[in-house]
Amino acid sequence: MADLPTSRSSHEVFLEDCLPRLKQLSHNLWWSWTPTSRQVFEVLDQTLWRLTHHNPVKQLQQIQSERLQHLAEDVVFRRRYVEAFKSFDDYMAAKDHWFGTKHSVHASSPIAYFSAEFGLHNSVPIYSGGLGILAGDHLKEASDLGVPLVGVSFMYRQSYFRQVIGLDGYQEAKYENLDRKDLPIQPALTESGEQCRVTVEINRRSVACVVWKIFVGRACLYLLDTDVPENSPEDRVLSARLYGGDRSVRLGQEMILGIGGVRALRALGIHPKAWHANEGHAAFLHLERLQEFVRNGVSITKAIQYIRQNSVFTTHTPVEAGHDFFSHHLIADYFSGFWERCGLTQQEFFEFGKNPNDSVGHFHMTALGIYFSSLVNGVSAEHGRVSRRMWQCLWPDRQEQDVPIRHVTNGVHVPTWIASEMNHLYSKYLGADWMTKSDNPAMWQGILDVPDSEIWEVRQILKRKLLNFITHRIRMGWTGGRFQSDQVLAGGAFFDPYVLTIGFGRRFATYKRANLLFRDLDRLRAILEDQWRPVQFIFAGKAHPADEPGKQLIHEVYRYAQSRDMSGRIAFIEDYDMHVAKFLVQGVDVWLNNPRAPFEASGTSGQKAALNGVPNLSVLDGWWKEGYDGTNGWAFPTTTEELDEQAQDDHDANVLYDVLEEQVIPLFYQCDQDRIPHGWVSIVKNAIRTNGPEFSARRMLKEYVDKFYVPLLDSNSELSDRVGSIESAS
Ligand SMILES: *Cc1c(COP(=O)(O)O)cnc(C)c1O
């Protein structure tokens, strides 16, 4: 290093500034929902961008220095770069955001949000499906609105799993070890500058975990990780897989999340003023807080009262199997010593997780979450109703309608789910700042001014992008030697951009009935093969590896996709994840959802579709019960008669075929002289105009803040001195 030049060229200076800042940007997921910033990474090296599956952290490790030299001299890149950083710095420094303006007194009251999964971006695979995506959207929107939310979850070493469909048409689960250096995570440091470490006693062992953090705009997500050398081999993999392992692994994980999560926040010097458990997995957080209070001399009764006074619980499913419970025996082992420390008897402790409808007497996580929360909600109006019925047993002296479970209907983070082509169109007609007003119905009226030809053209482009994506996947499968010809067929090789394309992407849980469409094959074939008005369907989705009926459903649908009988008009896309979901919800013509009502708590994929001008064709359940207005898509009523499941499926399938044949298909193919289906476009516009504002995460988060967080923060202020001093002493 003896002969460093004394005066450096401007591009050397640029490079020196560039890399550290690019690294900083790659370590804040804000880049993923901000087009100007995403473009910086896209153009950095387009091939590498694709090869790393849009992972800027990996890209920066692999990019060649000649390429960077070249970019440093490129005026266009430099301008892009400067703009991206200006908006990043402005975003991070802003004080005039919604929360800061409306609720300034609470601007520095952290709200903890615990969730077993967060779907933020494909390059951070710590999610499995709807629940995680919802949590991710919640956190991103909190960042955008300036809500002081702090997320707590897991750093899963092997994430959920990648789905491959074998030659026999069955799903295979592939697990890969994630390399932490490829992720935008960094050690969460305590005040002393060490990586935060906590321990949790599980079944008389002391399990250690380290804590990582990810920046999500202004918000921060903390991730617990048990893969540390001092743990036994089985404890090291405790946090390896999302929803993996048996009951005891699940219990261990949930103890780490709840108990370890609270301890991690304490160790980091974060003292939340409100606590939100997203689904039952996180509910043990209350037990740790109980323990803290008792240790500090607060009576059990008072402690429970304090905890309730600042806790929110959100339940996410009416499906029984979606509610975790554990045997008393297992709980007694895993929590041994816990109740004594709290001055409780074992029986009193078990009462916290008691579900009166369960005669066997398990420990129920939803019951626990509800017990310790003064505010409880479901995720759509219908789900609120269903939950009140389901959990009335916890309030035996109340009428069903008086059960204190409310609802906040889910919504989606608009900047994450909007196609860039749609974003351009909306910027042109709704104003450049349209995204900041995404929950304002009046703003969305402007969509009616968009010429039909323009919106139709964008829809065609997005459909072609989807079909290109599918073709690329097939090519990779084929050239990689994995695909035989019938898998090429099943992948959608014969898909046609001029044909009405209907998408179905979601978990293959049985209640979602992915095979409903195949109930009457003759009728379906007639629809697919129609010479003048054909239809094609794309399916995608994973089944939980332990869900045999769900895997059977995939096999069934995949077999149809492989069959010549279906005219090449049924496709199954492997490995449904956020990346595939984006192409699907943006690119198809119609989004299909036909669960067995009333089991869809909300559903959010249809909201993403509507936002992009893809109308829904759905059972009136979950969010669609609120979203459908007769002009913005199609609803098919399921029968109100008491039928067995077979008869119900027959009935619903027939209604589905009727709606397709009588309404959806004719309207799509009914074009004027200008070759534009104006009737269809009017439905597209209504879907955007009505569903856009109502099912945005912005509307959702403001509701959580105004109905739940702020009332808790307000009611706590009188208590907060006392509680606060106890909590910070812990
Ligand atoms: C949005 C989304 C979901 C949730 O879809 P539902 O409509 O709730 O079934 C699941 N998985 C992925 C990858 C998603 O993007």
C-alpha cells in the first residue's frame, strides 16, 4: 500500500462511498418495496441479480470489481444511486409520518409484535404462507406510517421447505441450510456491544439463543436462533425449521419465541408499552411477563391485570387444526418449576390454557392468548363472528354476540404487491404520491378516468410476463434434466396469452378445495376445450409435509395438469412462494378461491390480485364477504342447506361452472370493434377502485393503531410508571 495515489479520481471517491452505502441499503428491506432503490440493484448486474434470485446481499458479495468500476463512471447509474440514497435518507429521517403526526405522545412507545413467521421478501425465507406474509406486510406498513413496532420471530436455518414435484406427481420437501452471510441480518447488539444472548429453560435444560436483527425500513425485526455451539445437537436444530418437528419441538420453539423473545427485548433495552401476539404460537410471552411481575413482588392478580391491560391477541383461523395445543403431561415437563416460581399450583397454571370445549384437557395456545389479552380480534368481519361462536366457551355467562372478540380485516402492503407497470399507470392517473394515500377511497375514484385501452394493455403485458416466467421455469426444468415431457406439459408449456387465464395459488389445505374444479370432468373439459372461448387454469401451492390429505390434493391436481385429456390448459407451478405469488396475482385474468365456508378467516392473495386489476371469483367467505359488491368480480354462494361434504362440494362445483359459463367467460371474450372487452375492463376498474383502499395494509394498520394500540397505550399511561419501573428492573 506504499504507493497510494495522493489525489483520487472522482470515480474512486464514488466507489469508496458507493459500496458501504450499497451494503447498508441491501441490509434494509426498504429496498424491496421502493422502486427507485430496487432498480439500483437490478441494474448493478442484471445477470447476477437473476442468478442470486434477487438477493442484493449475495449480489454485492459476488459482483466483480470491474463492473463496479464501470458503474462508477456511468452517469445514469450515478444519478440513480444518488436519488435512491436521497429517498432512503429522507425516509429514515422523516418525522412527519402519520403516527408521528396523529399520535405524537406515543411516538416513542415501542409496540412488540410477536409472530412465528414473517414474509418480507423471498431472499429472507422465514415464512410459509398467509400468516407470515400478513406479519411482514404489518411490519412494513408500520414502518411506512411511523408506528414504533418491533417484530420478534425466528431465524430458521432451513426455513420452511422448497417444493419439488417428483415424476410420480407427489410433492417432495427439500431443505437447504441458509448461509447467514447471504441474508440481510446482523447480530443484535446489547449496550455492551456483544451479540445479544438469552437462555430459556425447556424441560429442565437451559437452551441458549442468539439474537439477530433485520431492518425493515424504520422498523426492526429481532430473530432468535438456537444454533449456537453450547447447545446440544437437538437444541441447535430447535429453531431450524418453520413448523417442522413433532409436538415437543413445536412446544420448545414456542417457548423460545414467547419467553426468549421477551428476554431478548429486555436484554436489548427495549421496553414495549403494548404487546401483540400474532396467533397462538407467540402466547407464552405472557407467561414470561407474569414471571417478571411476580419476581418483582407484584401479586398474581395484579400482574394478570397489568398484562391484560397492554396485550392484543389476533386469532387467524377457524380451522381446529390451526390452533396449537399440548398435552398437560408435556407442558408439565417442559415448564417444570415454572408455576412454583410464580406461586401457582400446577392446576392454576393449566387454567391459563384451558379450553372448556376440550374434555381431555390440553393446554391451548389460543385460550392462553385470549386469557391474557384485553383486546382480541379475528381477521375479517365474518371471522370475528365465527370466532365469537368458537370461543364463547371462554365467557360462559355471555351471549355469543357479546363475546369480546372483534375484528380487523386483513389488508396487503401496496408497495410490495403492486406490479411496476400498474404503479406507472396509477402514478399517471391517481398522482405520483398515490401510494401514500392507498387507503383513501376518494383517490381511487380516479381509476375511472383511465382509458380502457391503456389499462387493458397493461393487463396484457402482465399476463405475458407471467407466461414468460412459466416458460423460463419449464426451460430450467427441461434443460436441467429433471422434467420429462409430461412435466413440461404440466408446467404450462402450451399456455396461450390470448386465452382467459384463471389462477389459484394458496396452501393445499383440504378446506381450500383445490380440486373442486375437477368435480365434473366432462363439464370442465367442455370449458377448457371450447373452440371460441377456451379457458386455462394455473395452480400453485404447498402442502405442509405432514399433511397427507393436502399432499394427496397436490397429486390429484398435478395428475390433471400432466394429462393430455386437459388439452394443455391446466398448469401446476412448483414451489409457490412470494416470488411466484407476485407473478400469479399480477398476471392472471381472474383469481379463483373456493374454500369450504366459513373456514377462510380472511385470505389475502385475492386482495393482492384485485389491487393489480385482477378481479376475484370467490366463495362469499373471509374478506370477499366484505369486498364483493356485485360490480367488482364474482361471488358464488355456497349452499345454506345442511349438506354433507360430498353434496356440498357437488353443489358448489356446479355453481362454479355456472358462473364461469354464464358470466365470466362470455364477458371476457366479448370485445368491441377495437378488440377491447369494455365490459370486462369495467369490472377490472371496479375491483381496483373498491378493493384497493379497503384491503390495503394502510387501512388495516391504522385500524390496529386506532382501535387497539392507542387505547392500550392511553389506558396504560396511569399504570405505566409502576409497570414501567418493574419492567425495566427485570
Ligand atoms: C399472499 C400469500 C399467501 C396467502 O394467501 P391466501 O389467500 O391467504 O391463501 C400465501 N402464500 C403466499 C406465498 C402469498 O404470497
